[in-house]
Amino acid sequence: MANPEAHRHHNSQHHRSKSKPSSSAGRPKPRPKPRVSLIKLLRVASVAGGIQFGWALQLSLLTPYVQQLGIPHAWASIIWLCGPLSGLLVQPLVGHLSDRCTSRFGRRRPFILAGAVSIIISVLIIGHAADLGWKFGDTKKHRHAAVGFFVFGFWILDVANNVTQGPCRALLGDLTGKDHRRTRVANAYFSLFMAIGNILGYATGSYSGWYKVFPFTLTPACNISCANLKSAFFLDIGFIIITTYISIMAANEVPLGSSGAPNVEAEEESGSAEEAFLWELFGTFKYFSRPVWIILSVTALTWVGWFPFLLFDTDWMGREIYGGEPNEGTKYDSGVRMGALGLLLNSIVLGITSLLMEKLCRKRGPGFVWGIANILMAACFVAMLIVTYVANNIGYLGKDLPPTSIVISALTIFTILGFPLAITYSVPYALISTHIQSLGLGQGLSMGVLNLAIVFPQCMTITIWPLSSDKRMHIIG
């Protein structure tokens, strides 16, 4: 029996010197056997509601607000470039650091808390950008300082969102471990709270009377539209505080290196701590299996379609369906509010789909469900092109409000898109979490790897958009 023993000794040395996952795998119980309760997973995932509330306000109100500050439509997409850039570097880096964090509060919770605090600071800066600019000499026609404060706050907001979301998803992966079904449930909960945040955020964005609830937000530098945005962000701050508290108090993480820490590979992490981060991140690519590459490729192609919609959905409603322009009458604002209503309906479908996610994936398989969702997404985007063509050729633009049939068609498309969006928010994360465990990567870095597949198409979209936007506006004009 000498040969098996020698073989085992050789394998042990090999794994300790290279990947080292087996050194932790050889421990008697790296993760407690009892599964984490669904209530705890639900509470941990709740922070997604607070994050997504702010995202919903950002997606529905900030692009119109940027143009009201006087920034040209084509340049608005350049400001949005922060999201992909921060996602490209910040989320993988934060995931990498959270995998190795030795704080006594745990690996993920310090980053979730720091991200939430940063979100609060950033929305205060954005909401008060016009007031701050006024104090620095802005006028109603020239708002250069306000634009500067807005861009500064906006970039902080995108970085903070990436700091918070990655560790939260990684924490869910830590809690569920190798239980694939429980991992899908956890990501479905995350998607559910994203839907709840969207519903509340878009409902908030579609209401135009918040300045009456917070009358102090209306100032000489900040008109009704600006005051509504500022008031909505105050609500966002309250929601972020509540959901972050619920989430971090539910997790009860064990510090890295402590006995009984769940799914902790302390020796593995410390062995490569000196490696350059990007080298380590991109160095993992050569170990990817074929299913992992398929997941990353489909995710990238999917987000080529999703990002323009999420960036300009309410702006599309204001311009193409209602025929309005920012700061020129009420049509554009009416279209933006109608677009927020469409996103509210979209989020309701997103929430219902999230509740049914596990049952759908168990019955048909996550890959099949994801494929059907992407086909439906593509069909809806084609339908948007058709509605735009019809709206531009029936002669009401610039004269009257859109016909009811056009508005209902646009709202129907927004609503149906809630189903594929729910799948996009959940299934790829569950799949990557289960397939990448064999590589010995931490959950934080795993989420960062998937995020790379999301941000590259975003960067491509933003690079292309200014030229296509100028051409489109010239043709319409």
C-alpha cells in the first residue's frame, strides 16, 4: 500500500505549492453542515433593495437631470462611463480584497457598510449639486460648477454601488456554499429585493409632488424638477440605512482565519497575497472550463442589449414617444414620468418572476430559462424599434400628445421586459457561483470575474453611443 500513500503525499505537496484548494478541502468541516435558513438569506439579500432604490432613481431621473443642467444629450453617455470603468476595476478589486479581509466584523460586511455610507454621501452631493454650484457663482443659464459637483457625486455613486453589490452577492455565496439549489434561491432573493427597490424607486420617480413633502428642497437654484430629485434621494438615504442594518446584522460572519469560519481558505489566500491583483484576476482565465466561458460570453452579449435600454429608457419615452426636449415645455417631463411608470410595471413583473425563479429553473433547467429570457428580450427590443418608427411617421410629434395606443404599446414592452431582466439579475450569478468553485477562487473574486463580462459591453456601448446619438437626433430634427 506504499504507492497510494506516496501518491497522496505527492498530491498534497502539489496542491499546497500551487492552487492550495485541497489543503482546506482536507480539513474535517470547512463549513457547518446545517444549511443557513431562508429567513437569514432573505435578510442578507435585503440590502439589494436599498441599493436598487437608488439605481432606479438614477436610471429614471438622472439622465433627464443631466440635460436640464445643460449637458448635451450625446455627452450624457460619457458621464455614465463611470459605471463600466468602476465595475471593471472596483468590483473585482473589492471582491478580491473581501476574500482576504481579516476584520473582526467579517470579510464582506465592512465593505457593504462602507459602500452604503459612500452611497449616502454621493446622493447628497448629487441632490445638492445645483445649490452648491449657485454658491460658487452659477447662474440659471451657466451651471458649470453644478455640473462639476454632479459629475463628482455621480462617479462616487457608481463606485459605491460596485463596492456594495459585489460583497453582498459574495456573502450569499459564502452562506450557501456548494448547495446549488440554495445558491439559486439566494440569488433569486437578491433579484426579488432588486425588484422591490425598483418598484419603490420608479414609483418615487414617477411622482412629481415630493417637493411639497420636503418644501425646503425648493431653492432659487433648484427648480421643482430638481427639488423632486433631491427629495427622492432623501427617501433613498432612509431606505439604504434600514436595509443595510438588516443585512449586516443578519449575516453574523466569522472572521477570516477563525475556527469554524464558513468556506474560508486562509492558507490558500495568504499564499498568493503578494501577487499583483490584475495578474491574478486575468491569470484565472486559463483555468476556466467551457461552461464558465459560455456563461461569460452569453452574459456579455446580453448586456450589449440591456445597457442602452437601462440607460436611456425614460429618455426614449420623453423624446421618441412624447416628442419632447429637456427644458422645452412639459412633454419631455411627462414622457419621463410615463417611462418611470413603465419601469414600475417592469419591476412588478421582475419581482413575480424572482419568486418563481427556483421553480422555473428546477423544472426546465437554468440554462433553458436563461435562453428563453434572452430570446424574449431581443423580441422586445425589436418591438421598440417598430414603435419608434410608427411614432415618427404618424404625424403627432411636435404637435400633440401621443395616441393612447402608442403609449400602451411602449408600456407593454417595458412590462414584458421585466421577465428577462429578472433572469439576467439572477441566473448568471447562480451559475457562475456554482461552476467556479472548482477553481478554488473566493466568491468575491468570482463575482468580479462575472462583472468583467458585464462592463466590457457597457464600455463599448458608451463609446459608440455619442456618434449614433448625434446622427439620430439630426435625422429626427
